[in-house]
Amino acid sequence: MKRGKLFYFSRFFVRLKLGQWSCDVPEPERPTVFVCHHGNMMGPLATICWLPFAARPWVLHVFTSRESCRAQYRDYTFSQRFGLPKSLASFLAWAVSGYVSALMASLGAIPVYRGSVKVGATFKETVAALQAGDSVLIFPDVDYTDEGDDVGAVYDGFLRIDRFWSKVSDEPVDFVPLRLDAADRRITAGAPVRFDRTADRRAEQDRVREALRAGMNSRSPS
């Protein structure tokens, strides 16, 4: 995957804001989905800026189109979440939506159609990315605004990737948890987790989900 110029331009300034992070995450040698704590945007910013290789992030589809991005910022982010007056929320939404949607294209974001009949498109694009040799990056927190280091409840719908992947490969995909340590500005990788395709699917989904959550919450050695 080749990232666009807007990504590199933006990354320069975000790195200045975040400061230097260390990233002990080796480049994968096989199809891999990285799973990390969102941490109210700290996870996406730190991993996308400091992973030593490109990974295509899952991003809510509304941010990948200028019009839907504008509506999201106007009707929720700036108005409901930040409590800004409607006129100011509308102006800010108009100002930032073009940049945000263009940035999503520049970094190769995969649109996530959550709760929609189009969700199959998310999995198909994810499988295509993995087949092309790209890694995928997902932030599954239920409470994505939680700024603590530890991950609470997580969605597990993303684990259906393995089911879609099984249609094109006999080998399960690797799900790798990333530990985000904001205090030490460090990202570390846990052990890969794979589905056992001979086991009960529901039980495996629970096992893989909890193994990934434990990996994201594990304390790496200093």
C-alpha cells in the first residue's frame, strides 16, 4: 500500500504534537490484523504515526466521504459532544470535513459500515487488503473515549474477518494485540492469536476476543 502525500504531511505535525514514541512491533510476515486500544484517539494517532510499516485502519464510513463527514461533525461531534452553537458547529464541520475525508483516503482507511447491510463491503475490502500484503489496524473499544491504558469491553464483530478470510485461505489470519503505554510513549506487540477452525465457532470467538483484550492490557517489561 502506498500512502498519499497528505498522510505524510499530516504525520509530520501530529508527531510534533505527540512526541517521540518507541514501537516494538516487528513487520508481519503473514496476513495480520492488529488490534489496539482507541484511548480517545491516542491509539489511532500513535499507531498510525509510529508503526514502522503501513497498516490500513478501519474507520467509520462517515469519515471517508466529505458529505457524510460534514454531517457527522455538524450533527454530533461539534454540536452534541462539544456543545457548540449550531452555526459554529456547521462552520467548523464545513471547514474540516474536506481535509478529514481526504486524509482517510491518503492513509488507505477501510470504511466500516457498522449496523448496515453494506457491512459485507468492509470485510471484502479487508480481505482484499490482506491478500495484497497489507496489514489491517482495528480499534474495537466499546467506550472509545476512555483515556485509560487498560481496555474495557470490546466489540467482537471484527473477528468475522477470519470467516471471510477462510474463503480464500486455509491458514487462519493472525490477530495481534498492541499494548499502548501512553505514559512511556511505547507501543508493544503481544503474541498472535488465531482461530482454531476445528473448534466451536462461538466458543472460539469468545476465546479470541478475550485473548486479544488480555494482550492489549498486558504490562510489558520496562
